[in-house]
Amino acid sequence: IWTVPAVGTSGPITVYNALCLGDASGVGAIGGSARTASCSGATAQRWTATDDGTLRNVQTGACLALRGRST
């Protein structure tokens, strides 16, 4: 089960309250990857949820998208 920050806030995206999703590259490159890892509180593991449904990585500003899907 995934948990995401409330709209208008920033925080981790977690799965089973055990792992956090982060930008794997740290640079926010288009087509880059996100990965789960132990939660560390790192900026790369923080996301901002917007009212249009976008999730943006706090460190890179990159939007989270599913492969083969729109953002």
C-alpha cells in the first residue's frame, strides 16, 4: 500500500510504511528512474503533491510518471 503526501504538502512516498520512493539519479533527468530504498529522510525521497495530481521530487523538481503513461 502506497502512502503519498496530502495535496499542498511535501513528504515521503512510502510503501508498506517501510520503504521510501526516491529519484534514483538525483538529477531529475527526463526518463530517469525512481526506486524504493530504506527511508533516510534525504531530500531525494521527498515529494510535493499539487492540486492537479502531480507529484514533484523536492530535490530535482522532476515529476513522477508511470512508464508508458501520462503524468
